[in-house]
Amino acid sequence: MLVNPKPFGDRDAALLALADGTLWPGLAFGATGERTGELVFNTSMTGYQEILTDPSYHGQIPIMTQPHIGNYGVNDEDDESNRCWVAGFVVRAASPIASNWRATSPLEDYLAGRDVVGMTDVDTRALVRHVRIHGAMNAALSSVNPDPEHLVGLARAAADMNGLDLASAVTCSTAYRIPESRPPAIGRLQPAGQSALHVVAYDFGVKRNILRMLVARGCRVTVVPARTAAGEALALAPDGVFLSNGPGDPAAVTYAIESVKALLGKVPIFGICLGHQILALALGGQTYKLKFGHRGGNQPVQHRPTGKVAISSHNHGFAVAAGSLPPAVQITHVNLNDGCVEGLAAADLRAFSVQYHPEAAPGPHDALGLFDDFISLMLHA
């Protein structure tokens, strides 16, 4: 059992100010400081460490709807990248005790050590309801200068997510290979004796568990920067190209859209989240910003060809406009909550994608078979 050394009664005041002028008081949690970002919410019951380290949250301040956060602490294995990307972190009740056999430190120590400014003792139920009614908006969070006028001004001056290319801020600087020594997972489809399939993975903010899923199925994976031209990717002789998740407005990642256009028809392509949106744009579709997005591990998605429903993990604030896709592109999955596009396929071009996260860890495993579908597409290309 790990106990946070700082009593909750000794905490400094903190304030969250939204661009619409509303103020939400709380107590300091994690690092002290001042941050701005887009205020969003996540309905997952677990997985705060994965959320904190998911590059798709770059520029955002997530609110956790699960009331108690930090109960099971953090560990050295569950990071989805090499740092925390969130702009801030808001919870209802930070647990002073971390009780889990895998825990190596309390959540607050983890946040402080990674310079993540957070708030606890916030009325997150009312705050999330406010975001659902009025939409995701910019906010400023401070545990050093909780002056309302100052913070509202900061929130209103923060960059708008529309038109913002954040993939270039989170991508790797140079290409690298993933070690191939990890054991295979259930669902590996490559036949015995088959040479390892080579996947070139575009890093728009890729999560580690996506790469694990590919390696576990016997793939050799080369991760390349977001701005890698199609010719450079093809020069690596891939059996398939993977387009990763990532933050920001997909329409602003123009360099990646052009690369994917040039890759279409030349090699099998699989995209997830931002990669799904970039593929749709490369195919001639359009994207739009959702009112408050989908973020959580309980979203029902229907596979149109079979009618089967999967519970899936989501983290996206933009979506593909269904009516903008050309006739040759099939919408394969839809969200049963709001009907938005959750998957598409361009069979003639050997390309498919999903808006949600089949690799989610922790999260539902209903969609893990999509990685096997990618293996099959490469094997039969």
C-alpha cells in the first residue's frame, strides 16, 4: 500500500476558468503551475495512466468522470509513450492511497515528477454536464495564480483546436525499429515459416500498445516520422502501412494526407483514429469537429456488414463526414450513440480504418481482431 505524503487539508487552492467565463474551484493536485488547453472529458473507469501518456491528448485538459482516481497508483509498464502529454488533469477525488500489487508510486508523485498540473475536489459531474451542453472549449488551470480575470483571459487567448496541426509536435524525430523479441499473441495469423511481414507505421502520436499488437503478430515494424514522404516509406519495402492515432485537426495534417494519397493502391493500409481521418481525407472525404467528442471505454460500435456490435474505446474530437465519402468507399462501422462514422474501407485500394482504438489497454478487447484483418490483407495482397 502506497500512501501519498501530502494531507488533503494542506492543499493550495486551484481554479479552472473556461473561455465562456465560468469558474470551477478545487484544490491543487500534482505539479503546481498554470496551464491552458481544450477541456474534454473521459468516461473510462480505469486507465488514467494510459490517458496521461497518450499523445492524442496533447493540448487538452481531460476531466475524469470516474469519481475516485489514483486508487491503484501507477507503475513502470503502463505508459503509452515516454512522457505525459495532457495539458492538465481534473478529478473529483484523488485517492490518497494506492492499493495494487503492480503500483510503484502514488498518482500524485507521478504527476508532480512529470510536471502535470492537476486539480482535485472539483464538481466533475456538474463540469462534465456543462461541457456536454456547451461543447468542448478552451480553459485555463492554475494552482499558483487563481485570479479569475487572469485565467479567463488565458483561456480565451489559447489556440483553437480547429486548424491545429499537433501531429508534428508529438511525432518521432527519426525512424526507428521495434525490437522483435516479444512473444506472439493469440490471433497471430502468419503461417509457420513465413517471413515476418514488414509494417511501416506512421507516427502521428502512436501508442505503444498499437506497436505491441503488430509485433505480437510476428510483424517487423519500422516507425517513421509524420512528415515521411510516400516515396521514402515505399523505399523501405513494406508489406503494409499503418497510420496511427494522434492529436489535433486531421485536415491540418496536409503533408500526411498527400503521402497517403500517393500510397493508396500501392500497399495495404490500416488506420486508427487520426489515421482513420487522414485516410478518409486522402480518399476525398471531409472531417468535422464534434461538439464534445467521444472519450471513454464504453462506446457501442456496429459493424454494418454483419450487424454485430462491439464495445470499444474512443478518444477523438473530430469525425469523418459520411456524406462526403465517394461511392467506392464503404462505411463499415457506425457509432450507435450518434451515428457517426467509425470505420471505412476502400477494398479496391486495399485500405481500411477505424475511428476507435482496438488496442485499448486497459479497455474492451472486442475489436482486437482488426489487427488480424490487417495481417490477412498483407498476406493476400
